[in-house]
Amino acid sequence: MLIDTHCHLDFKEFEQDRPDVIKRSIQEGIRLIINVGSSIQGSMDSVEIAETHESVYAAIGIHPHEADRIKEEDLSLFKKFFDKKKIVAVGEIGLDYYRNISSKDNQKKLFIRLLKEAGTRHLPVIIHNREAHEDTLSILQDIIGPEIKGVMHCFSGDKIFLAKCLDAGLYISFTCNITFKNSERLREVVKSVPLERLLLETDSPFLAPQVFRGRRNEPSYIRYLAEEIAGIKNLDFEKVAEVTTENAKALFGI
């Protein structure tokens, strides 16, 4: 059994066949899915999807791209989502200095606000970090402390940053982009992650595995990611599935 710890079934790419996508994932041995909100509307939709599908849990968050547009009334509405069932994390939250769609200052302010909400409710965090390594880790440690209950999603850093994340207690997740032909650097990083700190994610609808590259990704494809990791680490597929599933259960309490 496998767990997809990060996907976006609330996105428009799944509007026409969402129930079929979820059914197909179950048929492929995907035990559970965590649908990750990345906006106010997305978080609301994530909660609704989790409430209507037994195999889906919800994370609620606001992506750093949204930071310039967020108002106090939005954050007040966001807090109300915590009253809903099946919420297992706060995310996707963090910093994105690659595209800088929102100002760095507003990104930091929003990140801090949402980390404090997570801390108040003792929920793990799902972190988006793109070319903001030092600021992301510094803010996490300032707000949460030296031991961080969370995951660095879609890891893209080098081995030096990986070591810092592991020292801080974070789990590390990779997506199907490690199956790409030009992803040798990332595959080398995968070798350095202890299996007991590793999570699997598709980040659907993005980053479909190499065999489906250019098409929509979906949770059922996470098997390709587990197989790739098994090959990289010279482990049995069943071992990767077992340990990463236990890791997800431990972090998210599912």
C-alpha cells in the first residue's frame, strides 16, 4: 500500500473526472491521499473533497504566490477551516523566490502567520521552498523551534541543504520528476535521504513520471515514484512502500 502525501485534486484539471481519478488510485493500491490546499478557495475545496471521499484527507494552506492578495478577512475565513474534519496539516505554505509573484516581505509575513496557526493547533506543516533555502529554514526554526514537525515538499535543494533539513527534523518528499532523464542530480540527493525520513508525493496534476511526461499527473502514478526510489536505493519495492507509508502515518496522524 502507498500514500500520496501531496496532490491537488481541487485543481481544474480534475473537474471532469475527480471521482474516477480517486477510484483508480484505490485500484492501484494507493491507500490514502492528502489533498493540499494552496489558496483560500483551494483549501475550502480540499476540505470538501476529503469529506466526500473516504480515502482522502485534507491539508489547508495558502501558497506564497498568493501573499500580495491576502487580506485579514481572508485569514479570518482560513481559521474557520480548522473546525472541519480530516484536516491533517497546514500547507502548502512557504517561500518562492524563483518566480517572485508576491513580494518577499509579504511572503514572509504570510508564512509566519500560517506557521503560528499550525503551532496553535499542533499540526504538521507542508513546506513549499523554491530558491529560498536559508530564509525558509530560518523562519521555520524561529517560529516552530529546532525540531520541526513537517515535510519539505518537492525537494529541490542540494545535499548541504538536505543535511540542514534533516538536522531540523523535517521529512523530505520527492515527486515523479526524479524519474526524468535529466534528473540525475536529484537522484543523487535521494540516495542521501534515510528511508525513515522519506515521503512520496505526486504533486498532481504536475510532474507526471517520465513515461507519461507532458500529460496530467495523478495519484495512481505514485507507484512509478516508489519503483524509482527502490531502484536508486537498491531496495525492494515492498520495503519502500511499507516504510514511506508508516512515515506518512506518523507525521500526519492518519
